[in-house]
Amino acid sequence: MELKKPYLLFLGDAADALAAKVAQGIKTWRPEYCVGQFRLESCNADCDLPDMSISDAVAAGAKTLVIGVANRGGIISDEWINVLVEALEAGMDIASGLHNKLTDIPALVTCAEKQECALFDVRYPTQAYPVATGKKRTGKRLLTVGTDCSVGKMYTSLAIEKEMRDRGMNTDFRATGQTGILISGEGVSADCVVSDFISGAIETISPANSPDHWDVIEGQGSLFHASFAGVTTGLIHGSQADALVLCHEPTRQHMRGLPDYALPDVDVCMAANLATARLTNPNAQFVGVSINTSGLDEQAALSYMAALEEQLGLPVVDPFRQGVGRIVEKLVACS
Amino acid sequence: MELKKPYLLFLGDAADALAAKVAQGIKTWRPEYCVGQFRLESCNADCDLPDMSISDAVAAGAKTLVIGVANRGGIISDEWINVLVEALEAGMDIASGLHNKLTDIPALVTCAEKQECALFDVRYPTQAYPVATGKKRTGKRLLTVGTDCSVGKMYTSLAIEKEMRDRGMNTDFRATGQTGILISGEGVSADCVVSDFISGAIETISPANSPDHWDVIEGQGSLFHASFAGVTTGLIHGSQADALVLCHEPTRQHMRGLPDYALPDVDVCMAANLATARLTNPNAQFVGVSINTSGLDEQAALSYMAALEEQLGLPVVDPFRQGVGRIVEKLVACS
């Protein structure tokens, strides 16, 4: 699966900026893929791209309409469908990371077949992955891991990829979730793979490469999340990570969705991830920690990070506030 | 999914006893479910059950024909299909744990629909499982874990269930693989569940129960298996095990299917399993070790087990040679 570029970002009737965070992510990390945005009258989000009709977008070269907005109440409305049909009729593919599948909507399926256009439900794997072999692959790999879900693993991974590219390093972001797939145009939604094949799927999306090449693999879940640690374990083993970066949100009160589960201590979490990673790569090591300090004021954030850096002896940064340059410097020094 | 009993075991054209090990497992652990066996002319296996034609079996009350034999080269032959169609026409359901699905064979699907009989491909989940909640459930749970795949987790679990029942304890075996499902008539094939839902599936098959009730949950894979540890992790978390039993095969040269991976030390493996289990049940503890000593002569086996028992301070038994009575005694003493 590889999405055709460039994209028209569909913001639909987004209630606010947060509802369109997928579109914003694509605009932030892959502005060169975006020719414009499509907004319905009631849209309250804005990705700072030219507003375009479907015909404007096609004239501007758009090949794929990407749904960059969450659907309210899980319903794909008739108003949306009318726009999607118009896009197909104009010859565009459509890509979506929603739970509801485009391929379950007869009007879209019929139109896509007629137009020979593709409907990509990127959350749902369409290829069969092999069982992991555990065999060492050439090239290098960095994996983000977390104390919890939704602590900034995708953001950190994309920031590291950008920093490495800016320094002229040979690197590719490898997406393991639907937003990452829509941003980069390829990848696998790890938590939707049949569990026998999680590690095999990750081996597949980060294949053998040239010795100087780095895959920057987006992590998922947490070894300490009672619902999703199986996904995380398979992902760590399949990645054969040389370098790990821990992501953490220090103000979170409990594990996401699990009110009875406290977050692990950062050092305990790092030790568990390292032990797991070393099964398939005995040389795995941490090269930094990424903190989402959005819940702290600047002084509290700086104090927190300074204390953690002192404790761990590793670069501790908020990618959003300070960038990830120091993590990449550590990575270069270690490898 | 729950299979209707009793069963007619289909041994087909089994080349040898090993090819019919699923049927033998059902006969060993659930003889009361088995009215007879069906063998083709070239069959070289025998489960020591009355040989029956389809009409004999129906007359004897058989409700489900269970495929208890591996299909050669992954092919379901015409000779098999003729028998399966005859069974459906006589009103029986069919259950199979093969990779190839019964429901992919048009002749069977058509006939099953006409007869209103069911085709159970037990390897493939047909229900949607929820995301795990991690919430503590009433009742007690024992889980078998392993240093590797195929070291006796199902056998040990069934032996423990039988021993507990023989002592009048309130217990149920919970199957997590296709053979266990065919033996017990229900369960989930954990490695075929979408990875987001592994732990949730295990929570579902071992629900809240009376305080004196024990689920004996069949483990899968190993935390130290580079291909399947994600499945194992999710299974451990979903089980919320109070009691763990480690299964091990001491003569194995490397992890199954992975020539470059050595088996973990027993104590290292136990520590990792305990740390993982304690995320969802802080009181988890080991109550014994089950050794498959089939590769050792009796004296070597006894010496090996005695040394390990001395090292670990836990009952170490081969269920096949000594039974699991001492493990159950330890379980009772601990709980």
C-alpha cells in the first residue's frame, strides 16, 4: 500500500482544530505532499492551506483525497459522501484512517470501481504478513517506546526523522499507526494485524537496508499498558532496535483508559523495554528521552527535564520546545 | 462458539499416530465426548474407539464430526470432502482446527446451509472481542507459560485441570489454541485474534467467577520467542494469573523455528514472566514447573528435575511420568 501524492486534505465539518489533527499532522510533517484543503461550510479547523474545490484540487495535481478529520459519533454523513463521490468521479483515490471503512459504503465502492480509483482504509491491513524470522537485518533502526499510549511517540519519531534528514543522514520514518501511515503514505497499523504476525509485519516495513540507513520506527502502546502491551512487545521484537527513545508525559494521573493503573517509573520502564529489545538485538540502547511538557509551565518543565537528565545520564528534551537535536547527537555518538 | 457433543473423531487417512494427535488429545482428555472414530482405508492411526460409519455415529448420538487429523500438504482431498458432505447430510456439524477453512469449500458451505448445520473453523475467531479493561475479576486463575513454543503447556494445563477435578475442586480448562478448543469444545485461538484485542479475548474466556473457582488457562508461545512474544504478553496480561506454571523441554537446542536463538535459563524466564504477570495481578506467583522429559532417560530425567527443584524451591514434575499432584498441592497451599 502506497498512497499517491500529492494530497487534498479533507477537513470536512471539523468542530475544532483537534478534530482535524490528522490533517494538521500531514501539513506539519509533509507540507510538500499537500496541495490544499477542502472544508465544508461548518468547518472550524484550518490547516493554513489554500481552500480548494475538488476540481481546483485536480487541476492543482491532487491524486488522493485524504480524510484528515475524525467523524462525529462514528457516522460518515451523506454530506461527506457527496464530496467523496465527487472526488472519485474526478479521478482521485481516497484514503482514510477511520474505524468505519470506506469499503463498507456501497456508493463509494461502486463509484471507485467505475472510475478505477482506490479506496484505502489504512487502519486495516490488506496484505498477509509473514511470521517474524528474528534474523538480523542490515541497516540501523531507532524505535520510540512509551510509558503509556498517546505520549508523543509519533511526533517524536517524525521530529527525529526530520532532524536526521536536515543533517544529511539517510533515514526513513516507518509508520505503525493510521495517522503515521497517512502522513508518510505507507506503513502498517500494528494493532490491527493478527497477533501471530505483529513482529513479522514490523520486520516487513523496516527491511534490510544500506549500512548507513536508519529506519525511525513509530512505537505503539506501552509494555506497561494492560490492554496493549502485546502489540508493544511484538513491535519491539520486530524492530530489532539499535536505538530506543522513551516518550513520557509527566502529568498523567493514570494509564490511558485504565483508572486503576499508575504510570511506571521512567527508569523501571526503560529497563523493561531494554530487556525486551535485547532479545532480538543485544546491542539495543537508549539514546534519549522525549517529554511532552504541555501540561507544565516552562520553568517546571525545565526543572523536571534537568532532574531527569541528571538521573539518567541521557539527553532529555521536549521535541516541541527544544527540538530533538541533542537526541540525534547522542545517536550519532553511539553508532 | 461451543461445539455440540458428543463427537465422532475423523482420523481420515492419517499416515501415523502423530498425524492424528488432535484426535488422540480429545480421546485422552475428554473420552466422555467421543462416541467413535471414522477411518479411511489407508489410515494408520487408532484412537482405540469403536470404528463407525457416519450412519453408525448418528445412531450413537454423535452431533459433531471433529477433524482430528492434519491434512497432508495442506490439501483437503476429495476423499475427505465426500465423508464431510455425508456427515452434514446426516445432520452433523463439522469442526476443524486446520489452516484451510471448511467455510472456503463451496461443497461444504452449500450442504451445511441446506442442512442447517454448522461449520466451525475453530482457529479463526468469529466474534469481536473487546479491548482489555485490566479490571480485577473474581475467581482464581492459573496460567501455563513456557521457555519456548510446544513444550507442553496444553498438556500440563489439562493434566492440572484433571487433577483438580479429581480432588473435587471447582475448575475449568480455558483453551487458547485450536487443539485445546477442539478438546474442550470452546475457547479462543489467541494467535489469530487482532493484536489490539489479545488481552481482551483472554479476559472474555476467563470471566468473573465464584471465589473458589479456578480457570486453568492454556498458555501460548514464550516471552523469549522472537516471533510470538506479543501473543504471550497479551495472554499473560489478560489472564491476571494468580498462579503460574512454567513448562520446559530441557533437550531443545534452540527456540522453535529460530536456529539463532538459544532457550532462556529457567530462572531468567520465570523472573520475566512474573514481572509481566504482576502488571495485572501483583500477587502472581509460580506454583511449579512442568518438564517434558521425553528426550531424557529416566535416571537423567529424575536427576535433572531434582536439581531444578533444589534450585527453585518449587515442585518440578513431568506430568506424563509423575502427574501434577505436587503442583496442585502447592497451589492449594499458596491460595
